[in-house]
Amino acid sequence: MAFGARMFKTGLAVTLALYLAMLFEFKSPVVAAIASIFAMQPSIYRSWRYFLDQLQTSTLGAVLAMLGGFFLSNQPISVGLVCILVIMICMKLKMGETLGLTLVTVISVMEASGQWDFALNRFILTIIGIISAFLINILVFPPKPKEQYITRIHVVFGKMSLLLRTAISHEMKDSVYRAEKKELETAIKSLSDKYNLFEEEQKKLKRAKYSQARQLVVYKQLLQSLRKGYEVLDAVENHYFQAERSPEIDEQFDQNLERLMKYHEHIFWKFEDKLKPNETEAETMAESNEEFLERVMCGPGAQPGGLRLAVVAAAMYDYGYQLDRLNRVADHISRVVEDKEQEEALFSWLRK
């Protein structure tokens, strides 16, 4: 497992929480350390939301625990009943992510049979832990999910490109192929989680900027293209080698995959502003993609085993379709940037 910034920051947050708890001479500082571990989030926005939600649920949990300890004592059945009540309320308030730390607060408060000073002590320690995690998260290697997302997109594409380019020729060792494909699946899942962070943030912001909405569309299409590429790998593994085929068919599939990968690379270069918008390339690619599918469906598709080849060809066609959509997004952004540069140049000339 690679050592990451979040691991380092979690350790720092625990250290800071313990030092603060000892500085103010609180008993059982370990509660603050536990709170800091729960509160470390993958983005600053989530850290802030977690802080606000946890403040509410911890207050609720402490109050219910005090009442439960006072009226029901600290018997195991009483603790369990109060925990169930707190879970139901938190789920109703749609604050399920804060449940773990809230239940820790409930159990620790009920341990003292509802003593208000003990409850206040535990509540303050919880807040110290959350604040420690929040401060460390924004001050030490603050999360940059957008930059990380784009970097990971290129890394994942590199893995997928290697697997797709050697899928038909079957040059890669089986053990290596399985390991690389598993890593690719995990990486795409990680990208999906990061995209969900962006989508969640935009939905929570009532006045999201147009540029942010456009950026979200780009991220979604980048991810969707990689998913479709992975589906091609699945189709090849599950159907291609079980079908009857000739060396000519192998060459056709291999060449079409190579065209798709080059097309995907060119689109990335457009996003990096290295290539101009090229409608001819998109039209040519779309036509060749359709011709390839028709050739497979009408040619070897009529022979025994041809249906399996058709499944693979359909997956490749769908991949190409998603690349066409991604290409349109890249061309649109390039034109917007170019128009903006021309507009700035015009205003600069007029100001002279």
C-alpha cells in the first residue's frame, strides 16, 4: 500500500488533538484522537460539511445519552436502545456519515450514567478532534481533487491503452494481464469516487458557476470513456477467444482497437490545447467505426461463433461512440478558449 497524504494528515490530526486535549487538561484525551480519525475527509468541502453535521449529531447524541443515563441508567440494554434511537434520528436527518463518532459519544456519556459534566467533557473532546482534523486538512497538503482527477485520468488511460493494444495479439502473460486488469478496475472505481465528490459539491452549492457545471460534464465524459474502454476488455476476454476467427479477422480487430486508442490520445491532446479542433478526424473515425461493425455483423457474424465477435465489435463501437462525445466536448472547449483569446486581443487593441 502506497503512503499517501491522507495517511500522513490523519497521523498529524491525531497528534494535534491529543496535544490540545492535554493542554487543556481534559481527562481521556483518546476521545479527541478518535474524533480526529473519523473527521479526516477527502476534500475541504466534505470536511466543512462533516464538521457542521457532526456538531449537530454529537449535540443530539450527548443530550439523548444524558437523558438515557439519567432515566434508564447505564445498563447494556439501555445503551443499545439509545443507540437505536440516535441512529434513527440521524438517518432521518440524512446525516448517516456522522453516525460512527456520534455513537462513540453516546456510549461514552452513558457510561457515566448521564452526568452532565462528564457529558460536556466528552462533547468538547469530540469537537477538539473534529477541529484538529479540519485544520490539518486545510493547512497541510490541502486536497486538490481536480488536479488529482486529471492526473489519475492519464494514468488510468495509460494502463488501459497497454491492455487494449495487446488484447487481441495476446502478447501479455496471463498472470500479468489479470493483475493489470484488476488494477485498472480498481483505478476506475477510485475515479468514480472522486467524480462523486465533484457532483456532490456542485449539488450542494445552490449557485454553482457555469464553468463548474461545464467542468463536471468534462469529468463525467472522461470517466465514461474509460469505463467503455474497460468494457471492451471484458468483451474480448469473455467472447473473442472463444469465437472462430481467422488471422485476417484478428488483424481487423487489432487495427480498429489501435485506431480507437489513437483517437482517444488525440482527444487528450486537445484538452491539453496541443491540437486544433479537427472535425474531419471525428467524421472519419465515426465512419470507420460503423463500417467495422457492419463488416463484422454482415460477414463473420453469419458464421458459427460470429455472434461472439459481434458482441466484441458492439463493445468497441460503443467505446468509439463515447469517444465521439468526448471529442465534441474537447472541440467545444477549444473554441471557447480561442474565442476568449480573440476577444481579449481585440479589447487590448481597442484600449491602445
